[in-house]
Amino acid sequence: MPTITFIQPNNQSRIIEARDGESAMQVATSNGIDEIVAECGGNAMCATCHVYVDEQWIDRLAPMSGDEDALLDGAAAERLPNSRLSCQITMAPELDGLILRLPDRQI
Amino acid sequence: MATIDSIQGATGSGTNAIPHLDVDPFALEFFDDPFPTHARLRDAAPVVYLDKWNVFGVARYAEVHAVLHDPATFCSSRGVGLSDFAKETPWRPPSLILEADPPAHTRTRAVLSRVLSPAVMKQIRDHFAANAEAKIDELLERRSFDAISDLAESYPLSVFPDAMGLKKEGREHLLPYAGLVFNAFGPPNALRQEAIERSAPHQAYVQEQCQRDNLAPGGFGACIHAQVDTGAITAPEAPLLVRSLLSAGIDTTVNGIGAAIYCLARFPDQLARLRQDPALARNAFEEAVRFESPVQTFFRTTTRDVEIGGSRIGEGEKVLMFLASANRDPRRWDNPDQYDITRRTSGHVGFGSGIHMCVGQLVARLEGEVLLTALARKVGGIEITGPVKRRYNNTLRGLESLPVTFTPA
């Protein structure tokens, strides 16, 4: 099973096992990562599951859709070049070891 | 009540038989207390058949979610009410977004998503928050008032029509029009028939108000019309998309806010929790949407024979999704009948889910959050001081009257 390392704003990190096909958002919300709010439940409609993808992983993710791009403009925390919505990151074996930094706010 | 009348192999010839239930989910007695019947529907089977209206029903979270997420099989273009647009003429020209399927839906949806995006919410936030503060201050002066007309209706009406860019005149038609739209999704019962009989003046107002010249610059309405200039939509489509926001943008938030106030009045421990930590305001609103489900149901129509929950449904059948029941399904939620403002609410279907999930959800949450934030800071107690009256609608759950007294913090 692929693992994700979530790094919290205070730099504490948690490594969590994910199931293939699960979104990184689902992994976070089902494991008590409170920094991921995911108000819309994974429909790419709210921008409250914002993450900063570690530089070494950003190019290995599927490219973002126009919808995701537009939503990130409204994210509560600053949008950076490595910003993504975690509901749009689908876990797969090749993403084993993915590192996601959590912003300090989602709303 | 909801006894299983028969289990017929005929409608369940695929795999599992589908129980037939004698439940009318559009009857006034049902609206008074739908929750025990929801439990019976869930416990009967993953898919049930309601003889009263000849429709299939799904009341468990898993099946409701599955139907919402398979729009190719469970389509919206044949209407999201009982009426099948393939067989009956719709009571009004169909919505270009709610009553549409991809690819047509994809284009119109993108337009409304842009108009109501998170970035737009940042721009309107301060104004919505200031009005919420003023509303709570005003009500604390009065102390005793009706939390439906004076708060749940009054607050959205103080912000949303202006945000749309509506003219001042004629706004009294907005709530009756929305009530009509949501009654019309139901079966041909008295609620629907009487609403449609009285609809002419409300429809005339809305049609007129949706025209470009009648929408102030900078508002959501003008932003929709501006999309004509970019080629995203055609000129005749713009008024119909404005109509979508007038249909679904007010009564829903009225009932969402009404639900939140009713919850906080009934569960003082949750009000106390909110007062301790006003940052919980947004989730307190979200949990009220899960708990009460202001939008109770929607239909879909099958485009092919399909197996769901181990049962077979033929092509061209209406399927009723019990959103409110899914939101309290113990298969999905811990202590579902408890209003808990610290609950992780993500995944509830009070705003729907999938491609048709409420396009105005961010506006609803903004209104709910800023109002409950102001309330958390200023109001010490909410006491129900008179008879609570339910308002009956085929789709919307909410109150007609909620007399309360606010005590200052």
C-alpha cells in the first residue's frame, strides 16, 4: 500500500498508509488529519482540501483540471506553484512515499 | 405506517427482490416526522418500490451516493422531480443545469461555478459578515421574535438579492417562486397543484428579473450575462441560468439557517460549545444541513437497465433519492440522530454530491458561517417561547414559525 507523509504547519509529520484508488483527501479525512476540511466531500467544488505538494513529487502527479486551477485561486491559504487540491490526487503504487504539506488554514 | 406490503419477484427479477412499501414521502403526516419512516425504508432493502407513486427509492447512504455519482445511468434531463420529461411537458422550460446531462450540463455548470467561486466568496465575505452582525444586534434589541421570518428569511433576503443585482421592486415574489419550484418536484398532490395554480405572477416577476437590463452591474446576474460576451453561453441561455440562482439561492439558505437556529435552540449544550469556540460556526451550520437536510429528496431517471444494491431497475424508471435519510444512515454515521457541531461532516449529501452538487454551496456556507459566528459572540441563550409550526413543501424541510427569545451574552 502506498504511504503519504502529511507535514503539519508546526512541522510535525504523520505517515499514513493509503489504498490504491483512494484520494489523498480521503486518506487524510479518514485518519484524523484535521487540516484537511473537504467541505464538498471530494467533488472539486470548494478548495478546502488544499495541500502543498513536495517539490520532488509535483511533476509526478496527473496535471490539474481547469476547475481545480480556478478553485485554487480562492483557497484560504496562499496559493503557491505546488498547490493542489488533495481530492484530485488519486493514490497509486507509483505515488508511494508522497509528501504533502498542510496549509495553516482552509477557510 | 410503512409496512412491507409485498415482495414481488416481478420488479426484482434481476437478483434480489425489491420490497414494495406503502409509504407516501410527500404526505403531510410524513413531513411531520420523516425520520422513523426513513429508518424503515433503509432497513427494508437497498432499493425499495413505493406503490403510491410507482417509483423506486434509495434511502441508504451507499446507494444514494452511487446514484448521485452515476449521472450517465441516473439522468437529470428527464426531470429531477416525479414528472418524466420524456412523457410529460414540464411546468416551466427546463433548467439548463439542474435538469440537464453532460455534455450540455458541463458547459452551463462551468459558468455558474465561475460566478460563485471561492475567489468570488472572498470578495463578498466582509459585506455578508457585516450584515450578519447588524442582524443579530437588531434581534438582540428586540429580544423576542420569530426566528423564521425575522432571521432565517430576513438575513438571506438582506444579502442575496443585492449580491444577485436584483431590482428592489418585486422581491416579495422570491420566496413564493422558490417554494413553487421545490413543490413542483413532487407528485401531483395538493401542494404541487395549488403552487402551480398560483404561479403566474411569480413566474412573470422572475422572467422579467432575469433579463440583462434588470440586473445591476457587478452582481451574480450581470456576471452570468457577461459570459455571453465571452461565448461561453448564448444570449437566450443567460436568463435561464440567472433563473437557476433565483430558484435555488434563497429558500434553501432560509431553510438551512432555520435548521441551524432550531438545532441550537433545541440543543443548548451545542450552543454552549459554539459560544466557547466561535470558529466552529461554519461546521455548526454544515452539521445542521446534515441533520435536518433542507433539501430532502431528488429524483433521477434510469437511462438503461441497471443493477444497484443487488437489485435490478429497468430503463426509464424514476428513482427517488432520500438525501435526508442518507444523512442519518447509521451504516455511514456514528450517532446519526445527534446534532454534534464537532462532527466531521465531510461527505454528507445535504448539498447533493457529484456533478449536480449544489453550485451555490459556498454562498450557503458563507451565510451560515457569518450568521452563526455573530450569534456565537453575542447571544448567550436561545429559548423557544411559543408553538413551533412546520412549513410543508414537497422537497424542502423547514419551519413556518419558530418563536424565540435571545438572551445577550
